[in-house]
Amino acid sequence: MDQARDSRMRSTRRRDCEPPLPEPLAYFLTWPTYGTWLPGDERGWVEYRHGWQLPDPARKREAQARLREDACLLDQDQRRLVELTIADHCRVRGWTLYTVNCRSNHVHVIVAGDREPKEIREQFKAWCTRRLKALQQERLRPLSAHDSSAAAIRQKWWAERGRALYANDEEGLEAVIHYVREAQDHADQPQPDERERSQS
């Protein structure tokens, strides 16, 4: 995220002494898939409530050892399903979806809704998990008829938390929409200065 765009966005974390902000136009939500951005990552990482941290190979090895499943990388059909599920959920809830872009290892959503951004993100993650499990079950059905061990359904699809920023004006909203729609096609992972500086 470049500095100009970052200055137009505001983290969901506020100090108690700050004056009330105007109602945001939209939320810019990001969350990674399970196991793809671990504590100690060589690209840097975010510690909950402590902010951006430098790479720590030992800590990454410890995090990898604690993984309950392999890291989750989404294929094209799964990515398309995530985007459709989020769009469907927005229609049901009456939320305004400006754009969504699901990559192999993370998801970006820009949305306006009547809930706190953390709740919106968790609803998206929950519904996408249900749909992804159903798709995996459908894929495994022919195999399970011959090999019962092939029928294991992934349980963990997403990292525990993610990032939520506010788009407070039209300029900021246009900037993040452009980023999500266009800049993500140049790389399949967030750049170092774009990652979760604050998680909720």
C-alpha cells in the first residue's frame, strides 16, 4: 500500500482520546488463508495488538510445527466460489459490495454494511468455509467410494484474524478499489507495506 493511499485509510483501532470520526464510506477487509502467513514469516508479520514485526525464522518454525493442517492455497474454482459467496452474502444482508478479489493465499473485500468490520469479515469467512467444504466434499465423493482415507475434508481455511481499514472519503475509496481490482494482478500476495499493521 503506497503512503498516499495509506494516509487516506484509517485503522479500525482507535485511541479513547480521539474525537469521533465521520461514518466511513466503506471497509477495506483483508484476511489470509490458513498457514500462509505465519508468525516469524520472512516477509515480516503482525503480532496481535503489537503491530508489525521483523522476520524470525525460529518463531516461524515453531508456528509451522503447531499447524493442524497443511497451508491452504486456493485454486481457481475455489477462488471464484469465494467471490460468488461474498457477493451473495452481501445481497442477502443488503450490504454494498464495491469489489472483491480472492487470491490463492488471501482475500480482499471492499464493502459498506450495517455491522462492525470484524463481524462482516467473520460472516464472510464462515459462509465461504461452508461453501468451500461443500465443494471439496463434492470433489472427493468419487474417490471416497474406493478409498475412505481420501474423504477427509479440510477444517481450517483461513487465518484467525485479518486487517480492517476505513475508507473515509471518495478519494480513498477509489484508491483502494483500484488497488484491489488492478494491482493484485501483478502479484499473488500482499506487498510488505500492505500487510496487516493492525488486526482485529
